[in-house]
Amino acid sequence: MTSAAYVGDVACVDVARDRVVAGIGSRVLVYVLDEKRRELRCVDARDALCGGARVHGIRAMPRGEAFAAYGARRTTVFAMEEVEGDARGGWRADGGTALPAHGAWVHDVRGVVEAESGFVMTIAIGLSDNSVERWSRGVDARTWTRTARVECASRCTLYTMALSASATWEGMRVAAGTIFNDIQIWGVVDGEVRARCVGHEGSLMRVRFGDDDDAVYSASDDRTARVWNVSNVMSSGYCEEVPPCAVLAGHVARVWDCVRIGGDRPVYATAGEDCTIRVWDVSNAHGTMTLADGVANQRDCEIATLRGHRGRGIWRLCVIESSNGDSFLASAGADGSVKIWNTNDWTKSSGANDGVVLRESETSYPESAMMVDEVEDQEDVAMESKEAAPKKRKTSKRRMSFFSADDEFIRVVRIARYGVLYVATNKGYLYRVVETSEGERWIWERLLENEYAIMSMSVERTDTLDIVSLADLEGIIHVVHVSQESGERKEMISWRASDPRVLLDVFSTQGRVYASIVGGVLKCWNRGRYSRCAFTLVNPYRHRILSIATSDALHLVLVGDQKGNLCVYDANTDDARELKLVAKKWSAHEKTSSINACEILPGPVFVTSGRDSNVCRWSLTTDGELLLDSKWTSPSKACVGFVSLNANGELARAAGFRETNFVVYSISDQRQMMKIRCQAQSTPHDVLMEDGDRVIFVHRQKTSLHIITRWNEHVNTAENESTSLWSHGREIHTVRIVPPPVDAVGAPLGIITGSEDGTVMRLLYDASRRDGTRVHSPGDICKHPGGRTVKAVSIFKEDEYSYILCAGGAKEVLLAFRLSWASDDLGSWDFKSVALIIPKPVDKAGTRAWTKGCGYVEPRAESDQRIMDVATYSRRGQLRVLYSTSLGAVSVVTMDERARVWRDISSLRHHACPALSVDVLEGESTWACSGGTDGTIALWRLDDSDIIDPAYVLEHAHQSGVNALCITRTADENAFIVVSGGDDQMLRVQEMRRDGDGVSPGRVGEYKFSHSSAMRSVWSDGERIISTSVDQRVKMWSISLTKDDICVAPTGGVMTQAPEPEDIDVLAAPDGVLTLVVAGRGFELFHIQ
Amino acid sequence: MDGRVNADVASRRLERSLAMGKSSKDKRDIYYRKAKEEGWRARSAFKLLQIDESFDIFRGVKHAVDLCAAPGSWSQVLSRKLYLPAVRAGVSESELPKIVAIDLQPMAPIEGVTTIQGDITSLDKVLEVLSHFDGKQADLIVGDGAPDVTGLHDLDEFMQAQLILAGLTVATHILKPGGTFIAKIFRGKDVSLLYSQLKIFFPDVTCAKPKSSRNSKAFIVCRGYAPPEGFEPHHLTRILEARATSHTAGGEDGTVGTMSWPNNVLVPFLACGDLSGYDADQSYALDDTKTRLGPVQPPTTPAYKSAIELLKRK
């Protein structure tokens, strides 16, 4: 049985020489940081600790000759061997030398620069019983000897301890974080406590020494992190009480780690259970000595909150200084990911920033060519070029000082595309502003000199042309065609659209030009036929029309006005000059706030966004009423001015302003994607949200235009194959393997997991890849609409390429998805999921709720039961789903795919207690079994009757709950066996003999002490059994049927890295190799020969 | 080890979740509701009662100790099972059973229970217990404490084991030979080591799973305290460490204890409580005629209490 991959909590991350080393399960993964792309590339993986111990810490030796990985009672030292012929000084880790197991938990390891005489290396190991041991390695390089042990005079059990960097053993200091809310500082010379850092109100969860050893950083249960100055305590000769010099309060759950990221500035990063990283600059804080001060100073000190992790929290942070002086922060999450964050902003610039600003440049109006580019950070310009892949997460920010002379000012700015803007001014001038190919400057070309001021502008793109429509003060519309390639003005048409001074806005979309005129009138012209107005429409509420959307396919026009009213018109009017109103909604947005943007989606579904921070979806009833489908409110109450759709035509993003911030949200992910801070008194002008996650944003401050471009999906994160691997970050209750099609050569396995966090996830496993990267392509299939907890999933095979996934969980909600395998042009296989049945959750407001990956779902009466286990089988080619619940109900349902609902088939009545597990055996007649918390196993013959009574009941098969069940065939055609595993640690094999339509019990095999804890899951093929238990072991057993009983004998076992295993799934390959996946806290894959 | 594990601070975190508020849990949890109706401070009272049903742990007990007692539901059980029946039977003052509860947290008084506020790992406090027993040794030591759960599963299990070993340290000082020790366990990865350590001192060790206990929780019932010949309490650390070393030594290949078990770690399992009775994992419909009951004892203070209050005030 060999382990192939483990995905789970990253308990630690640290830097060893130039590499990032992360501890995942019992292994260490070595990454190279690509600084430009801010990506981690896995280059090496090593087994570090035996006995299933998890790596809780990594520490590089001071001279860079080795690093230690430690956790539980164990320490392993890896020598960093130089790779010959590598000019960049590359190294690789050796196989590692394990020290003998310690008597207590290892909390920290430090290399001592001066090794003990006669030894080549000396390390100090800090242990949870508040002691430190010195271990030295002999010349033979394999053996470690304990050469000293010092116990602190104050004995207690610690959750955390840190050792200081020290050239000598005698100079080593210890910071011990106790559960009595203080930190004890003691030296290894005498073990006497020299100082107590007092002030925390909860147990200490992490302590660290600062780089200069004068400072100690701590993180605690009381939701704060603190900084302490301990520079002089060792000399005092008595035990001193040290107050904190900074209190960082703001996390909304326990804090797990605190590091200093500032060079000269006192900037710290903390991370914790609330899945955020918070960045603090305490230079503005005064007197943060108490918790109250810390809370009061939060606004001044907390300069950024970084989000991106999910699940149970972020365990550890580490600072990476790159060779060119950039600094990064790495965070290790319970979700199995290591994320890299750029910290230059906070450590280098003076002001606070909220994103990564890699470059800021300045250019100017053409007449004043002496304006210099102030490129703050001379980043690789090629990265900024138009050819740059949009996935690159980069930001550029540039400022153009403008119009140095006279009274000309900018009225309108429109972004045509990346690197091209159109600017119109009060002088009636239209400029085309283009970025030079080097990306250094912007070039201004005057395209038009109009007599009157330009009031409004709209830009539409065709394949070769930018079509710029302008509305001027005189009521004249000008349409200018500009070649995209040369930037030349090709053609210009002007016509009077209205009386002077009443033409307010011009829109151009889908080949039409619209003019919004005072009094809520909208006029439309078709392109090329500007002589004749195509139609007009009138807003019945008579307010100024601010936004418009049209759909040619649906023949609809949607307009939103300044006071939040919404109107839909029928555009299918052959010759009618005025469009017919189809539907209207008064005050569609709250408090008569303006509707700034709208869209029509297929359906039709109308999307509007308004000043009231809401993005609403409306549907049209047959009686011409607009019904609110759902409402999304921007979490920071921004005025939403822009929405964008993704490639599938679904609503993807919304953007708007809040105070001086420009904020972009991802609606599908329900989170903020980015925030751009604008200077005070600046005016936002335009934003372009492109498909490739690139956002271009222009705002004007006085005479300067600021053009900000961001590639960004997650704020300030970089993700690639290795770092983007993530999982739920919570307990995984259930796992299933989706086999690839038989003819798909080299196709990966699909893995489906369901978790406590209420999501169903998918990943791929590719055995042929390099160790450390075999599991890849994570994604959410859906969020369980019942709320928390997906307890069970089951996979039903339709054909080689198609499977139906059923997932059950809280509130008795059962979901169905179709998973379809397909290969892309390059021949790589992946499966896609399509929702089939999404039962409807209850929404307090009674409106349909948007659920990620599921779409809109109808409300449904809430059930108190929770689905505990799910099994699928086929009856006459139809899918049947058998599930059990926490109230002991066992039911069979089938899928009505057309109506997208479940239809009840049978009710299986026996259990009076929660039914924990079910399994099905298909055949001529279909048999099922179910197990309850009272240790009873019921056997059922599934024949589609409405009500089914058990065919046989095995009373008290187990002393306590039957957690695991597997029903399988044997060589005997007239019998089958039921393999069960209980809370009572017993493995039981029961033969059932068929007897007409009924069954009767046959031989029994039991193995009482199969595991040392509750069994959780079993799998069997009739000859072998694989079982797992909370004792974190996976065992294999053989079944042999003797004359009178069944003999169950252990044949092998292994410790899994996934703590608290809950479920297993096995896939047998034709060559007899079994692939086993074990899921608990994380999941691990094994190959069994 | 001489056991400086600070169980009591840890225990209060556990009780944070168990101490009962007035919430919708009423609807879901039968034992929670029953506990309030019967005046228990926490639902865990039923666990001890059900362990007693199977093991008859209170027979002949004159001196009992509750470790990490707050909020005190197990002390309540000791009081109602030992002290109150004796009072009703008219036993003379000097002959009444003596019960001592220790916790770092202050605890509301319980009839017949002497509470000591202190750290169970401090030898002084342990010896203070003996003074309440007039120098006699304890017949029964119980402990329902659990450490702070960090979410790092292996660390949590380690800390729980340290807590039990701290309880064992107390036992080696004050438990009468033949006495009983009951503690909560996590049946995790290294539970077999804990079993084998306890088996050095108790010939009869059973893993008990009360019916009122949720699926993962269990208790270790150690009976017939019989320390090795010539044992002195200060030997304890060395003995435990030696066992830990020998236990893990065999597992350098990662297969520790995966296959066959040595006899000293074979601990039988026993489900306690009436199997036909209520099920802790099941929800029972709430009888609407019943009024909602307030908590018997309000929850203890969490570490972040002041942080939350300050933030709210802001």
C-alpha cells in the first residue's frame, strides 16, 4: 500500500535558503517562488515524519546547510545538498535523518551556529513540557545524540514555544506561551524565568522571536496579537513583568500567527481562524498597551485585510525576501493552499494601499512634453504589453497630468480597450489617447474640434472601428468612426437630435445610437440611417433615462431612470415610431436612487444596478409584471454603477464606488474582488471589465487622469497549479472516485468530496504527474442549499462518459448533478458538472435565492432531518437513490429529470433511531442494508413497493452505532455478505442466505479489536475488506469462508495522513491495482498492488 | 512526569460549549432538554449516570474527587448519588461521603461538595484534597475535562492525553488501591499508547461509550487501581515516558499498531445506557406545551469576551 498524494491542512510554511517549504500532512513540499508571476512551483516532496505525525514546523539552519521538519514528538533533519552544475546555487533535500522520538511535543527547533566540539551540527529543540534539549550530530552524519536537557523552573504544558536565534547554546533564550495567558522568557543556562509578558486574556497560541531577538510576537485565544520588547530582560536577575508595546485587535476569531513584515517600519501581519490576514502598521499607534487601546487603534493601525483562504483558518505565515528586494508573505491554510501575497506596498511606500500596485507612471498632455514619467517601480514592461496574457495578475497605475493651461477641462472619458481612451472636453475637443507600445507614455491625438462643449460620449467597437458617439450642448449628435489600427478618423456624421441644451446622454450599443432627452424621452437611430429616427420611447415616469439595455433576440428594450424606475418596451414594432411599454416598475431600486446600469439576460431576466448598492434580477410575468427574483447587496454599501457578464452571458461582476474607493465584486462568488483607493476629490469616469479578469478603471483628480489596470481575480493573490490547490478546509464527510472513460488514455481520476462547510468539490488525480502535484484542478460543484454539511455522495454510472452525482446532507436536501467526461483539443480529460436537481432552500424573504453553481432555487418546506448516507442503484435502467436520515427514515426516490424534482418510490420502515449507513447490492433482486445508532442492521429487498418492511433484522449486531456498511456478493450465488464496522471498534461479516423472496442469516465472522477507535467506513469485494477508523489507520482484511463461520484476518495496514478519516472509496483497475481514497481532515490517495 | 498540565483552564473551554444557554438546541437535543428539566448544569451528567448503570461505580464510595469540575454537572451527579442518599438514610455527619471538586474556575456551590479553586497539576492542591478526606484516600476520581480544541487534530489529541495523564498523576497520589478513575478520551491516532500507559496502573481498563454521548466521544473507565510494586509517585514521568518510547519505537516504518495489538493495549468497548432509550444523535419534536427553560448555570467566560465587548462599544 503506497501513498500517492495527500491534500489537507498546511500546518506550516517557512523559507529555507531560497525555497519555500511547506508542511502538509507528514510530508514537506519544496517550492520555488516565481517572483514575477507570484506563483509557487513544487520542485520536491519528501516524507518527513513517521507514525502519521504531522509536520507542524520547518526551520532552516543558520548556515543554510540543512533544515528541520518537526511535529508531534518527532524531528527530522534534511541536509540541503548542492546540485552540481547549477549556477544559481540550487539545492535539493536529502532523504532526511529522523531523531529518536521525544518525550513531549516539539514546538520549535533552532540551529546553533557554533556546533558542540566533536559534532558537525547542533540543534536546540523546544518541547511542550517547557524544556529544551540539545542534540548534536556526529561526523558520520547519521546519528544524533542528546547532549543536554534543560527544564524551565516553571513546569507547565505549552501550546507554543519559540527559541531565539543564537550563536551559542548558552545564549539561547526561550519564549514559552502558557495557557495562563502569559509568556515566560527564560534562558537555557539556568532555566529560571526572567520575564513574564502579561496582558493576554486567553491562552497563547503562537509565540515567535523577532529577527533581532529583542522582540517577541504572540498570538492568542483572546483574538489579539501582541508585540513585546524583551531586549533587556535577561540581565535583570529577577523576574520582570513586561507589558505589550503593541496590541493588534480586530480579528473576529482566534489568532494563530503573527509576523513582522516591515523592514524599518513596524508593520505586522496576523492570521487566524477567521480566514483573514490582517496587516498592521503600528507607527501611528500610541500607547497600545491594553486591549482597549488596541481596539481603539484598530482603525489607524489595520491597513489591509487579505482574504482568499477558506475553511477552518490560516495556520501560519512566513515572510519571503526575494533576491531583488521585494518582500512577500506566504500563508498556510487549513484549506490545503499556500498563498503568496505581495507586501511591498506596506513595507516600502509611506501610504496605505489596498492592493498590489506594481507601477505608477505619469505622463502628460502633448504640449507639455517635458512632463516626465515617474515610474515608481521599473517593472518588466513586457508584462504590461497588450499581448500579456490576461491571467497575469498585475496592476499598473498611471497618472497623466493634464491641461496645464487655460480653462479646458475633461468632461467625459471612455475606455475603448486596454491602452486606448477617448477623452472629450468642455471645449468640444475629442482626443484619442493611446499608450505607446512600450507602455511608457500616453499619446494624445485630437480627433475633433467641435464648436460646443461635449456633454456625453459612448464608444462602441466593431471589428476594425471604434465608433464614438458624442452629444454636445447644442443638441447635436456626432458619430465618429476611428480606425482601431491606425487611429485615423475615418468618417463623421452629425445631426441634430434635439433642441439645444436638452440632450443629456448618448448611448451606442448593438449598432444603434440612443439619445436621452430631458423629460424621459429616448430616441434611437440605426447605424448608417441616421437621417431617420428609428423609434422613440417615453418614460412614463418622465425622469431622465440613465441606463439602457437591448436584446435583439428577445425584441426588448430595458431602461432605468434617475429615480430608480424600470421600464421594459417591446422593440418588435415594425413601423411604429413610439415603442409600446410592456412593463414598468415604479421605484425598482430603493429610496428613488438612480439605476446606473442594466442588462438583459436570456429568459428574459433583467439585471439592474443602482445607487442603493443593490443588483437586482427581475423576471417578466405573462401579465406584464416585473417580479424581483433576487437581490444582491454590495457588502460595503457601494453605489453600484457597472455590471458585467461572463462569457456564458451570466452576471459575473459588479463595480461601484464607496467613499473614495472603487470596488469590484464577484457576484457569483459573493465576494469583493478588488478595491482601488482613489485620491480625495477625484471623479470616477469609466471602467472596463474584461473577460480575462482584467479591470481598467479611469478617474480624474483635478487635471490628472489616473488609469488603473488590474489583472485580478482574488485580491492580491497569485495562484497556479501548485498554489491553487485547495480543498474545503473543513472535515470531509464523504468522498467518491469518478472513473475516467475506459478508452481515455492517460485520463485522470475524478474525485468528489462533500464537506462540513456545505460544499461539494471536485478535483482531478493524475498518477503520472510529479509527486506533490498529482492532485489538481479543484473546483466547487455547488454549495449545499440546505445550509451546512454534505454528509454523503454517491455516483451512478449512466455510461462510460456520464455519471450522476447525488449528494445528501442537512435539512434532508438531496442534490443531483450530471458529470460528463470530455477531452479538450490537447487531449487532456476533465469532467464537467451540470445541475439536475437542486431542491429549494428556504429564504426568509420568500424570494428565490441564488446558490453558487445551482442557479435559482424555489423555496421548500424545511425538514429537520439530515441525510446520513446515500446509495444509488439502477432499476430497469432508471436511477434509484436510497438514503437514510437522522430520524431513522430510509427512503428510495427517483429522479424526474424533466421536472427537476425527486419522486418518492419507497419508504423503508424499521429504524427508530438515526440510520447512519446504507448500501445496495444490485442484481436479479436488489438487496439493501441499513444500520442504526443502536447497532441494528436491517436488510431490505427493494422492489419499488410504497412501503417496504425489512426482510431481516440483525438486532444488536454492534454494541453502538453502525457507522460503516458494505453489502457484496460472494462466490455462492444464493448468498451475499454484509460487512459492517461499528462505533464499538468491531469489524463484522455476516452472511445472508437467500430464501425465496426473503433472507436468513448464515455464517458470521467478527474481529473485535479491529481498530482502536470507532470504525468509519468499509469497502469489500467479497474477498477483501478495506476499513478505516478514527484511529487514523487503514487496514486490509481477507475473508475466508469456512464450514461454520467466516474468518476475518488482517493482511496489511497503514497510517493515513488524513486525521479523523470518515469515508473511503476504492477503484479497481483492470490490472488489479486498487486506488484507494481516504477522506477525513483532508484526503489521501493510496495505490494497493 | 509530575503533571503540570493545566487542565482547568482547558476545561472551561469545553464547558463553554456544553454549559447550557437558552437556545434552539432545545429542539434538537433530547439530553440537553432533559438536563435542563432535571436541573443538571450540563448534559454530560447523563454520561456519568449511564456509565454508572453499566459499571456500578458508586458502590461503596466514601471519598470522591471531580477534576476539572466546572460548571459542575458531574459533581452534581456525585452529590445526588452519594451524598444526598446518605443524608436521607440518616447517616451521621462524620460518616457522610465526602466529595471534592477542583477547577481553576469558580463554581457555584453544590450540596455536599467541597470546591477547591486551583490547578489540578499543582501538588499542593492535590494534597489539599486529602485534608478534606481526613487523610483518607479517594475511592473514585472522575474528570470530564477536555482541552481547548485548536482544530489541529493531533495537537488536540496530545493535549487531551496530557490532561488524562495529569489526572493519572493525581490518582497516583490520592487514589486508594482498588479505586476507580474515569476520564474523557479522544479515541484518535495515539489512543493505544494512552491505553497501554493506563494499563500499567489499572488491570481493568474499559472504553465506555454512554448513549447520551455524541458519536465521537468516549470515556475511559479504569478500575482496580494497582500500581506496580515499589511504585512511588515521582516515578510516574519516567514510567510513562518509557512506555511512550517503547510504544513509538516499533513504529518507525509508519505502521505503528496497524496490525496486531499487544495485549496491553487491548481495551474492550462497552456501550452504556439504555439502548432503547433516547438517542443523542436524534432530534425529538419539542412538546409545545412545555415552556422553554433558562440555563441552569450560565456559560463561563470565553477568552475573547472583553475583545468582543470593546468592539461592540466602538
